[in-house]
Amino acid sequence: MEKFIIQGNTRLVGEVEIIGAKNAAVAILPATLLINGITTLENVPNISDVKIICTILTALGAVVTWNNEHTVVVDTRHLNSANAPLEMTSKFRASYYLLGALLGRRGNAEVGLPGGCNLGARPIDQHIKGFEALGATIIDEQGKINASAKKLIGSPIYFDVVSVGATINLILASVLAEGTTVLNNVAKEPHIVDLANFLTSVGADIRGAGTDTIKINGVSELSGNHTYSIVPDQIETGTFMIAALASKGDILIKNCIYEHMDSLSAKIIEMGGKIENLGDSMRVSCDRELQATNIKTLPYPGFPTDLQPQIAVALSIANGTSIINENIWSSRFQYTSELNKMGAKITAQGTTAIIEGVNKLIGAPLYATDLRAGAALLIASIIADGSSELYNIHYIDRGYEHIEDKFRKLGAKIERIDKE
Ligand code: UD1
């Protein structure tokens, strides 16, 4: 078990490079199972969730080779299993994508129930309803899900809730199905568009990704020997944008997509920050007192729930009272008690948090409660007076690559050490 020791009071200044999106990579890697061939993926984040998915692909018979730190080659010509064991799938949430991908390629899948951050109830009823509409039989037994179909047949599917996971899983299951699938009330996140772009580049017929309705005309096979570069990470970009704001710093964020950040940019400007669009990079700075604002998390293009803990850090030192309404996850305020240890004044009840701004945060021993909460507490430690110790950093490593190196280059004083 490792921990970070952080000496605070740092204004973050300098440049940071954004890597490919975690949530795109954990969908596109399973999507390679639909191809009978070799796929090269570039700009792949070297994070623990991705490493676990590569281990699972190997267990299914794929040959996975890292050509360099960010390029993965997946050879799926000789798959020999459709069984993704619980000890692997329970380590991360996106393991449920193996269901859609294996069902699409092999007509059957046995996948241990997914793990991931504890953000409250995380049902997968919409995934199952979608698979059944395509003709699959789903059996949920003792910690694993068994899915099988003689033949998947395209169908109209209306999702009761907007779900990133269900949208991706049904795209995966239907690209090789017979006939046309129409997915209604889908999620529109950048990583959904990226998955559709990847699958289209290997021969799938997918239209409408990024809108409320996606139409998929099944094709008989997808072609190998393609190279695809994963979209820049929207959430890593947002984490550094908020770090610039909260530290009243000045950060040039390279290899990012400005348009994916509109909901956050609007809030940063309301709070007193400045943003310059420089094409494939942006500069975020702040040279004045932060002002309170209200945040409501929503599916894309609304404010992302995965940036809610980070923006709470900036709000905790803003002038005035802010309100956050969390509309996606029922238990996403666990980190607020850690921020309160640092002198923040946050009252969280149910899905609402009320934040009364304070002048400064003070370093403390802190426990990351999940991935994005961990990133938020790291930002809080960097800007706080005094030093902090941050435990449970394995959560942060699930989704951020070399996060301490990136913050160190911006001036932060962070040490990663083995917990004694
Ligand atoms: C994905 C992201 C996660 C992010 C979330 C919302 C990945 C690997 N994870 O998670 O980081 O926080 O989107 O942007 O991409 N729901 C149902 N039934 C279902 C599926 C979902 O009721 O079958 C509900 C959930 O309880 C939640 C909401 O729909 O309230 C959104 O969940 P969903 O978009 O599916 O989240 P994930 O795909 O798990």
C-alpha cells in the first residue's frame, strides 16, 4: 500500500500533457474482441484499469503486446474462452463491456459481476434489457452473468435512463448482429463517440453517436490491421483545469479537446478563472478571488459527475455559498468529510451538498474514497497550508497516469512512498 505526502501552499504553473481517455480505452479494448485480426491502439492510458483489462483479454486467448508506453497491439485471431473470471472482473466497473463484446463475437459470455468505485447503487438492468431485446438469454447466478444467443437480431431499444455503460454495451453487442438496431435515449459522452469512431474505422455501420439516437446496421465481420488513437481524456483535462483554478495558477493543458469541456469552462469563468482556446491545447489561469456558484451534475453535455469532487475543492475556498446537486450517483459525497477535516465547511445530505467558502484549507491525513475523490483530495492537499498524507492512492492509479509526476512538473511537492 502506497501513500502520497504532499507539502501544500503551491500555485500550479507550467504545462501538462493529457493522455487518452480511460473511459474510452476500457470500452475500445473489449471492442477489439469483435475483430478477428490485429488492432493497434495508440494514446492508451497506462493506468491500472487498462492493465487489468489487458490481462482479461489475454485470459480469453488474445495476444496483447505493449509496443511502447502508450501503444497496445491486440491480436484476437485465436480467442479460446468466453469466461472472464470474477477475481479479475470484480476489480473494475467496465468489465461489463466484456458481456457485449463476447456476446457479439462468440454468441456467449460468462463474466463475473463488475467492481469499481462505490458511488451508490450501480444497477445494470438496462444492459440486460438491451441484450434480451437482441435475443440473448441472460442468467444472473452467484456473482456472475451468463449471456448466450443462437443468433443476435437487431431491434429497437429504448433506455429508461441515460446510461453510458448500457449505450456502449449495446453498441458492442449489435455491430455484428443481423439487421438493424436503433438505440434510443442514449448517452452522448465523448468516449461513446470515440468507440463508434473506432468501430466504424474497422468496418462497422454506426450512425448518430453523439445524438440521442444511435442506429447500427449489423455487418458480417470487422477488419483487422487498423491503427486507432484514443480520444484525449475529458476528465483528466477537467481535473487539471480545476487544479489551475483552485491553486490560482496558470496551466497550459496540451492534447485536449476544448469543446468537450464547455460545461466546466462555463463554471470556471463564473468563478473568476480565465480560459484561452489554443486549438488542441488550452490555457487556464486565475488571478483573483474565487466566487461561489451552483453545480448540477448531468449526462453529457451537462456537468460531469466525474468532475464533481474536484470542483467542490475550488468551491470550498470560494467567496460565498455554493450548492452542488449530484444527479447521477447516490453516494458521491463521501469525500466531503475528508475536505471538512481540512477546514472546509460542507454539509452533505442525500444528493445535495452545501458549501460555505472558507479562506484556506489546512493539510491533514486524508483517505481517498474513490478515484475522482482521490484526485480532488490531491488538489486540496496541493493548495492547503501545511502538509497532508493521502492514503488509498490505488484508487487514483486506476484512472490517472503518473499523476504525481504531472503535478510535480507544475510545481507541486508530492512524494509517493510505501505505507509503513
Ligand atoms: C460511466 C463512467 C463513470 C461515470 C458514469 C456517469 C465508465 C467506465 N464509467 O459509468 O466514470 O461516473 O458513466 O457519467 O465509463 N443506471 C441504471 N441502470 C443501468 C445502468 C445505469 O439505472 O442499467 C443508472 C445508474 O445507477 C446511474 C445512471 O444510470 O444513476 C448513470 O449510470 P451509467 O451512465 O451507466 O454509469 P456507468 O456506465 O457505470
